[in-house]
Amino acid sequence: MEEKQKSEKKEKLDKSEEIKEKLMINLNKTNKLRKLKKDIGESKISTEEYELRIREHYNNMNNIKNNDLYKWAEDDENEDNTTNENDLLKENQEGDDLEKLLRTNKSVINENKILTSTNILKYQQCPQVTKLPGYQHISIMSTINFHPRNKEILLTSGLDKKLKIFNINYSENFTSKLIKTINTLDIPIFSVKFISNEDIIITGRRKHYYLYNLEKQNLTRIEGNFALSSNKINSLEKCFVGLDSNIFSFGDNYGNIYLYDINTKRFKYDIKISSSINSICFDDKNYLYAVGDQSEIYIYDLRKYRNCLKKVNDYGNFYTNCMDISNNYNYIATGGKQGYVNLYSVLDLVNDLNEDVEPVKIYDNLTTSCDYVRFDKVNSMLGMSSKWKKNAFRFVNLENKKVYNNFPSFREHLKYPFCFDFNCDNSLISIGNDEGKAFLFHIDE
């Protein structure tokens, strides 16, 4: 019996030693643990000792001496029953310090580290524009546009040859109502633009285009005839409008720009650049900006016949997909195939004598090709998107030139964004995707 008891004791001791061995911390395992050594030959320490050394190392790193951080929570050992005026003042002071500590958002670890405010976009998701049956396109949504003056009118179009006109009801929680559907029958729509408050131009990969009048509700087909028979363009899918300059234009893959008068709808003249036309924008000073696959921004003065003022290299881009100008004509944004978005000052582009003009800001938040950039109507935000990655969408605050870091959140499922637009007072944003859906968001002031 005694031998059995001895053997059981040995087994228990062996097991306890094994457990202790397992609970020992090897300080030579990683570089972080080697910092906790007190002697060079030290290799293993117990968990209790490990906890003490971690605390000591933490306090040394954050300049905390004698647990000053928790001093307010300790009881006074020399507390007397009799209190005087000095004791009352000390207690009041300690109480005030405690209240300040609990109410502040200042870091308690290091007084020099203060929590910085993040760039947050205040918004709410509204009911989907194309939620009801018959509202959704059966193809990708190629373009989406708000009315330039009416904040409640929204246009959507797709390769299903249909243009849909919606009314956004502000009083009923931003619900959408389909006003009219226009079927072009022979044009898979690539571009829809307002050329005035009533007229809408509809273009695609055809030699003709359509004009739709909102008041008369009639659809007019117009042939794409130009001044010379040799200048006939086979595709009018690339259409660009300058409302303030009273000009709209078409571009092709051979570098030709065809300018039309918005009022008369007549051809004026054409411009030639040495690359394909990917994007064109206008300003109120009768300047035209064009960019193509060679990533060179051409600046023309439309007051003088075919007068090219200068050519500027798009900084860091090898293939520029898109471009837009702000409504106050202060900024121009370009998006490249590598995902970079450059924000330029218009004054720098026009006045700088060099061909290389540095952007005001470069954004690399998109990891795939940037296919769409758009400024809002009140010159406070810039949107950028890529159709090659899910939820590849970002907003920029033009006041501090920073990207909003909370949009899109994990709750939004935008899929592959193809197009987007802001309404005239910047209270609504609509985003169209590859499934023919249009999402709607309300921006809170």
C-alpha cells in the first residue's frame, strides 16, 4: 500500500511538473519576448513572472510610474474620521479630476496622443430606384443622370435600348415612381445627356442619335451628317455636353471631335488630336479639354477656330479613361487605367507653361481601372468608381481633399458600379450597376 501511495505521489508530482513546464514562457521564441529578459542566460519564466514583466514593460513604454494611471481609484490608507477644510478641498479636486477623466476622449495612456476625428460622410440609404417590377433594366446600366434644375427627376438607360424617367418623392421617404419608358428600338444606349432643361440626347453605336423632349414627349431621330462626307462617324456613343458653353460634341477612336450647337443642333466644325477620344469637358470661358489613350490633356480655345492652347501630360497615367470638370470650373479630375485619380487646378493647367503639371492631389484608393469620375453640382464632392471590382466606389471631400472612409460600408452591396450622378442640390446620389439596378442615397447636412 505504501509503495502504491508513493508511486501515485510521484505520478502527481510528475504531472504537476509537466503542467508547469507547459505553462512556462520561452523568452527565446520571438524577438518581442526577448525584450522581457533580465539576464542574458535566462530562457524560461513562469506565467506569473511573465505577467509582471509585461506590466512593467508596458508602463515603461508609456511613461507610467508607480501606477499613476490608476491612482484616482485607490483608497487613502491614512484616512481620518475628522475632516478639515484642506481635506474637503482635496476630495473635491479628486472628484473633479475623475469626472474629467471619465468624460474626456483624450488618451489616458499618453497625454500627447489625442484621438483624431475621421472623415465621415453622413448619409442614409433610400429605397432602391429600380426596386418595383418593370423598373429595372435587363442589361447593364450604361448611364444615370439627374435633371440639371429639378432635383426630383432622374434618368436611367441601358443596353436594353430603353430610357426610363423616374420621379423621386421627397415627402414619401424618397420613394421612386416610373414616369415614362422610352424604347429606341434600334440603339443600345451608351450615353444619355440633358442638353437643355427639356431636351435629352440619346446616343449609341449607330450613325444616328435621338432627341427626346420632356414637355412635348416626342422622340426625334437625327442623322449624324457632318460638313464633309469624309468626316462621317460610324459610332456616336461618345457624347459630351457643355451646358454653359452651348455646345455638345461627339468623339471617335481616331481623335476627331465634332462640335454642335445646342440651340440649332447644327454641326459647327471639327477638331483633331493625336489619340483616341476618351473624354471631353467644357467650361464657361469657351475652353474645351480633351483626353485620350495617350494620357495627354488638350486645351482648346473655342473662340478661335481650332486654336490649341497647349498640351499637358496627365501626371502618372499611361491610359486615361475619364475626365470631369467641377461646376465652378476650379478643378479637373482624370481617372486612369491603373486606378489613379488626379485632381488638377484649372488655373495651373491653363497658365503653367510646362507640359508636366503636378496635380493638387493624387488618389490611389481604387485598385482597378478608374472608369468614371464626376463632381457634384455644389462643388463639395468628387466621386470615382471602377466597374471591374465589387463596391469599387469612393467619395472625396473637396474641402480637405480627403476620401470619405465610411462609404461604401459592408451593408451596401453595389456590385459592379458602372455610372453615378448627383442631383442639383447635392442631396441625392444615385449609382447604377451591372445588374441594371439604381441605388439611391440621401446626404445629410
